Amino acid sequence: MKEEKVKKTWTTLVVLSVAFSCFILPATAQNTVQPITRIYRVGIFAPLYLDTIFTNTGTIRFTDAIPKFITPGLEFVHGAQIALDSMKLPNENVEAFIYDTKSYTKTIPRLISDKKLDTLDIIIGSVKDVDFRQLADFALSKNIPFISATYPNDGGVTANPSLVIVNSTLKAHCEAIFSYLVQSHGTDRIFLCRQKGPQEDKVAAYFKMINAQDGKPLLDIQTLNFDSIVSPGLLKNRLDSNRQTVIIGGSLDETFATKLTMACYELHESYPITLLGMPNWDSFKALMNKDALVDFPVFFTSPYFNTKWDDYSKMVNNVYAKKYKARATDMVFKGFECTWLFTKLLTKFPGNVINHLNDKSFKLITDYNFRPVMLKKDSPVTDYYENKHLYFVRIMNGTISKAW
């Protein structure tokens, strides 16, 4: 009995590879000639792992709780479904197809070879790695916009003007930090603090490249290398109590970020310090400890900032709570907003979404600024489009707020 109940719950949560027509115009009188209405087909891709969750007989393998590894993709799809259910498109028909990228039998290559995706007008994906690359290559071959909603990476893709990256890359975050430094801290002491590691090498290389675009450094950014110990004493030796210092935490590692933050906190009352972290620092629990970091702000950049006070956010929260008995997460909102925005753009600019990415007609919550990216100056083709609008966000006393 318990399995049956759980199975029914899962069935209501996920609809796979089934087209559902939304917003069909009501039937008119028989003598009235109905205009031919175009059908817009939206493909939504996310890792749902349904073949892992269910047995061959349709029973669920897990009866106690939904496994954590499935949660992000499922929440993204939930948000997309809320968007499709709530959109009002009186003069268009939209068919949405939801695909499980972790399906054993309906893999992306199989769907492509069977021409199951050829009729899509737009692809919206919460995917990464191989799935990302396969969808990007297919989108380019068919000239279909591929909206990468959550992957903060270009995956090595080049010369693909069909690719749109919503969740800004690490390079874009470094560019935003550098721009802020030029505007607000050009004469201050600036240190890039890092440890050994490939990600840290990448961050350091980005800042070096951005700082020396004209052949010589625009800002004096000094690099401080740390091992497993981040010593307040080492930092103190480089600080001036009469001068503002900016510390860039050039690492995505939680342990290093925590140690660096604690070291800055020990010194901040005697030395004016501004600490700038990387975009993933908002998920580090130690930085949210209001008792350990009293009145000490940590700043980072993010392409998303949602107070959840606006009408759309309230609607999503209400629908999600009623339908799933839980509070909507950021992944729910990302699925909702991307599906709403780009489906609306598709119906307003059919066949020409890429040239209208910054149209503000359908803005909901987040501000976007999509710009063409050419990784090489002499590149004849746009490598991809990327959201360059980044919020500066502050963590202080256990609360996250927009700084500027």
C-alpha cells in the first residue's frame, strides 16, 4: 500500500516524453473559419533518473524519501511546469516536452538519431557536461536556440550562436569583480588570496588576463599563496591600518573560503578590509554563522537575486506549497523563470529569439543582460551568448541581501 501511494505521488510529480498542449483556444461555432494557429514546441531537459528510481515493473525502489541526487532536476521541472500552467497565451498553442537526460533508453543521442527533437522550436536545459555538449551541438546543427539555464560553464563550446548561457561563467564573475575594483578601489591595496589547485589557477589566470588586456596591468593586484593554513599573521603583515584593503578569495573551495573569512574577521576591526568571494560562497554554511562573524560582510557576485517579495514569487511559493507541501527552492524559481521568459520570447519572436534576448517585455524577477561572446578577438562567429548581468550580494549576520 505504501509503495502504491509513493508511486502515485511520483507520477503526479513527473511527466516524461509526453506532449501536453497548453493554452488551446476554445472551440468556436461550426460555421466560423478558425485561423491556423502555429504550435510552438518547447523541449525541457533535466536529469530526473527515473529509470534508476523505478524498477522494470513500475514500482519505486525508494519508499522513504526522494534521493537527494534527483532533487535539483526534479525541482527545475516543477518550476517549468508551474510556468507552463500559469502562462496566458490566448493566440498561441504551446506543446512542452519534458525529457529525462538520465534515461537508459531515451538518451539524448538516441533521441537525436531517431529525429525526436527535430521539431522543437527551443531547448531549455538544466544539464551539464556531456549532456550539455550534446544538446549544444544538436542545437547548432538545427539552428534551435539552446537555453542553458543552470550550468555556469561553456563546456568548451565555441562558434555556436545558438547557445545561450543564463548562469554566468566564472570568467564573467571575475570580469564583474574587476570592473567593480576599477570603479571603487582603484587606489586601494588589492590581494588575490588563493591555494594550489586547478580552479584557483583558472581564477588567477582570468584576473591576470582581464587586468592586462592592453598589455600592461591596470590595477596592482598582488597574489598571496596559502597552503592548508590561512594565517591571520601573514595577512596582517601585508595590511595597512590607514589604508583600505580588498581581499579577493580566489578559490571555490569551502574549507579555504572559511579559513580566509575567519582570518579577515580577526583583523577587520584594526584593518579596513573588503572581502570579495567567488559565486558559490553563498552555499557555505560557515559564512552564514551570525554568531561567529558578527557585523562582518562578505561579498560575492551572482546572476540571481530574489527577495521572493514580488507577485510572481509569491504565486510560485503558493502553488508549490499547495501542490508539493514544501517551499520552493532556487531551482524551482530558475525552472519557472527560464521557461516563462523564453517561451514568451519564442511566441513573440518566432524563429528569431536570439536577436531579442534582451527584450524586457516579459521580465519577471531577474535582470538579464545577454551579450555575444567571442573568445578570440578575430573570431568571425559568436561563440555563444552569455548573461553578463551580475548582482553584488552581501552575507552579513546570517542574512543575504543585495549590496549594489
